[in-house]
Amino acid sequence: MKVIVGSKNPAKYGAVQDAMRKLEMEAETIALEVESGVSKQPMTDQETIEGALHRARAALKEIDDADFAIGLEGGVVLGSTPSSEVMVCNWGALVAKDGKEYIAGGARIPLPDDFKEELLAGKELGDLMDEYCQRKDIRKHEGALGIFTDGAVSRMEMFQHVSELLIGQWRYNVKKQA
């Protein structure tokens, strides 16, 4: 089996590898850097889903003998709950070689209110997090999710869960067709 991940981000690639191990699936897993096809900072669920789908579709086109490709995308949503104006959102997509597509969403938590203005001005959440934490490459490690849950759930763990949901849907449909 050959699986492609539409990103070289260590949190995303590691999440798919960990999901495959947890689900006891042996596969060659390849990370490819592909464009999301959406803005660098997706601002809605729909845009974030489109980014995940685009990553998976583009990655699958790159390697002919892959069984499926997974795209993972983080974004933000504004005004999604009465108590929070800005929340982090996470989506994944799996595109199989037979053309079937699956999506799954991850955790959502509120972000600091003062992030809203900078996000609306076009700043990426990853850059905001680096400034907020006075560190570099938060998006490649624990992510905003890990920071604002005090390490209870990291970005990689959340994307692993999304990957498990995607792979589980794919396996269910493969078995159903057999």
C-alpha cells in the first residue's frame, strides 16, 4: 500500500503515519508539498475543507500507484459561536485512487479575541502564534491547539484523529464493496 500526504509539515505527515500505525496498516507513506489552492489562512470551514480536498487531489495526481492521498488543513472561523468571535478549525480529506472522496473535521477551540483584527488583516494564525509565544514554527509542532490546551491535545494528535476518521471511512467503504 502507498499513501501520500499533501504536505511536508511534520505535524501533518506525522499524524498520518501515527494513524496508520494505530490502525495497524502497513504502508509506504510519502510526504509531498502541494499547494492548498486556497488562501494561506483559510477563514471559513468551507475554504478549509476545499484546501484539504485540493491538497489530497493534487498529491494523488503526483504518484500514479498510490492507494490514496490525505490532505490536512487548518483554518479559522469567525463568529461561529455566541461566546467566541474567532475559533480554530481543522479539516482533512482523503481521495482514493477510485475517485471517492472523504472528509472529516477536527477539534475547535476559541482563540484570543485580539487575534481577530490581525487575521482579518491577512495575517496567518501560525505567524500570530509565533509572535504570541515568542517562538518559531508553532504550526510545525504543537500548534495553537497545543498551546491553548496547555499541551492536552497537540496539533499532530488532532490531525491524527482526523486521519483515523478518514482512513476508517475509506476502510469501511472498501469492505462494503468487497
